[in-house]
Amino acid sequence: MYHIMEALGARVYIKDGKVVKVEDTKLEYCPIYDKHRGIKKIDKDKIRENIEFRIKEFGLFTKNRKVIEDKYIVPFGASEILMSALKHKALDCAVVVADCAGTVITSNPYLVQGLCGRISGIIKTYPIKEVIERIEKHGGYVLNKDTAEINQFEGVKKAIELGYKRIAVTVTNSKDAKKIKSLENGDIKILTFGVHLINIDKIEHFDIITACASKKTREVKPKLQIGKTIPIFALTDFGKNIILERVKDLDNVLITLEKLPVLSENQPKPLL
């Protein structure tokens, strides 16, 4: 069994806390990794080094996994936005994906930040008992403790069964977003947050999206935009209001009116 995570455009295979395989990537440059890790040219060795750093420092894919964090990694990341929205009670819970546990439901903002702030796109994972117990201790509900299944639709269904009404869910494609939105009714409101959207061919049924290194995401007409290099876009009023909850926790924020999207020259290369 392997944990499989997509990072910097490549699939990375991890077993027993070791990176065992890194596939080829089409991505050559990412401004976030340049800023935070000084990576000017992405290749398989740099990707391996980055994942090994995350394993060593934060325990990803191991029984030593840190699950709680109250500091932000970037001002406006998916985990940071959800953390603030939960703190300010704009959302009741979030349905997220965690290595070693799969789909997790929680109302704890710091568990969301701890589980999601350091990961990329988790494709497959297997259960690690110590991590699951730590998640549960901090108010997380693991959808399937035996298999660490990743199933965001079933996660939202379970969140509704648990009594949550304003539910955020991270999702990686329009098909799943549409299916999840079908669970909304007069009492249930679901925020679909599109993450890890490289190579996506359709942008529909999302409230918020991260642009990643995706060409398609940069063609949307958003209601609100955060950032210009790897932007986050609110596509609905619900999404806009949730992003504004994050603004409440930050200083030195400039708000202005522009025709969106507005992109800097410093984009990921190439856009996929």
C-alpha cells in the first residue's frame, strides 16, 4: 500500500514514511514554492526533497503526524479560509481530506488547518491508527477508519446526518461538485471549494476555486479575487462571503474594484 499525493504536478508515492517514487511533472515553476522554499526549477529531485521535508517537519504519512495548527502558512489558502470561517461561525463544519485518515468531518478550525495546511492533492491514503485517534481526540470524525476512504460526497452526507447545516467541502472536479450540490435543500447549505484543479476541463458548481497551475481556472469571471499569482476566486455570493471571513483575521488588506480576473506576470509555468 502507498500513500499517493499529487504535488507540483507530479504523483508522489510514499510508504513507511519514505518517498519511494516520484512521477514526471509537466510543471516547471511555481511562484509559491519559489517564495517559500526557493525552488526556481521544478524537477523530480526537488519534488522529492520537498515531500521529504514535509514528512520530517510535520510527520505527514507517519504516526507522528501533527494534526493541530493555529498559525497560517499563506494568508489566503484553502485551509486558512476554512479555518477563519469556522472560527467566526460562518460555517458549521468542513469536510476535508487528510493523509492517514481519508475523508474527515470537523468543526474544529485548528484541526482543518493542521490537516490541510501542509498537504497537496491527496489521491489515496491508508489508515494509521495513531493519527486517526489524534484526529478524533480533537473533534474530527473519520468517514472510514478501516480504509481511510476518500469520498467527499459520502462525507457531506455523513455531516448532514451528524446535524451540520452549513457545510464546506473540498473537491477536485466539477462532477463531484455537482453531485454534492444536489444534497442542498432549504436547511442545508453546502460550500464547494475547488482545490488541486490542474488539468481540469470544466469549472462548474464551485463556490470558491484555487487557480493552481490551471489555465482553465484563469478564464472564469469571479465575484471576488484574492492574490494575483496563484489566485483564489469566489464564483458565488456564498463563496465571496466565506472569503471575507478570512479578511477579518488579517491586517494590511487592500480592497479595490477591478475588472476580474487580474493576473500578475509571475504565474506558474506552464499553465496546464
